[in-house]
Amino acid sequence: MTTIGVLALQGDVREHLRTLTSLGVRAVPVRRRAELDAVDGLVVPGGESTTMAKLARIFELVEPLRERVGDGLPVFGTCAGMILLADRIEDGAAGQETIGGLDITVRRNAFGRQVDSFEEDLHVTGVAGPVHAVFIRAPWVEQVGPDVEVLARVEHGPAADRIVAVRQGRLLATSFHPEVGDDSRVHRLFVELVAST
Ligand code: GLN
């Protein structure tokens, strides 16, 4: 049976475990290297990226995470998880570390104070029909490298056209939180990615 871990240092771990379980995979929290070594795929949840990065350093997971990403582990990052997968951060905290792997530049808290959090129906490549996307102090993707496929953009309002979902090989990332609510189609995309590797 496919086992997908959720990095369980901080953030909305439980929601991801629940959504993954509903798709019929074994979903387990990951806090230690041995747990990381045992998974076929990993979700890096939303939360607070500087805190998560510090905890990953304290739990001695930064290098093991980089190694597994480098070896082709499928990883799905949502919101803070997208920031952790990004090779470059705009407006990051001083010295903020990432796991990296995705050839993107993200801007943290990009939507600004006025619209800290908002919801929008948008289209995600690979998912039939609109997805109700929930953004909470979300990043957007400022710039993508040549191997990165853009899967979704904001469709309305002042932030229209901003990139909010990407894929590069086995790495998938969204600015929004598909684990909130009961639509599991974006997670299904990831489960299929894990199954195909
Ligand atoms: N603003 C958070 C950060 O920079 C991300 C917010 C979230 O994951 N909902 O880490």
C-alpha cells in the first residue's frame, strides 16, 4: 500500500492526513528521519514557513529532506509548504532556509494586508472543473524556471494572473489550501503522481 507522509513539525497536519486517508492511502505523520525514509511521498503542510524551517533544523531533517527531494521523492507543498519547496524567497525572514527543489521564486504574504485571506474558484490543470481555493496569508509564485509547469493562476481581482499552483517533475505546490473542505481532487493529483513513480 502506498504510504504518504505529512511533515508534522507545525501547521495543518491533521487536515492533510484526513484528506489523504479518504483517498485510500496510508497517511502518516513524519517527524523523524526514520519516518521520512519509510514514505513513498510527502506533504509539506501550510503553517508558518520560518517556524517550520527552524523546527526542521532542530529535528535534523533539513539535509535528509533535501536528499530525498534530490533522489526524486514526490512532495506536495501547500502554502508555507510551497515556500519550503522553493529555491528562492522574496521577502523571506533574514536567513530563512528552505528545502528547495522547485525552481521558483515565491513572495511570502504576497497578497498584502488588505486581503490577507480570500477564497476564489479557479482552474487547476489536471483537475476537471473549478477548485474552491482558500488562501490564508498566502505566497504567490513570482518567477518560474524553464522546467516548471504552471497549473493555476488567480483569475479575478487585483492579483489576477498571479501563479498559485506549479509542478516540476515530482514536486507539486499550491499557494492555497486544498486540505480545507472536502474536495480531495488536488490531493488525488498528488496520489496519482506518487503512484506513477
Ligand atoms: N504566511 C505563511 C508563511 O510565510 C504561510 C501561510 C500559510 O501557510 N497559510 O509561512
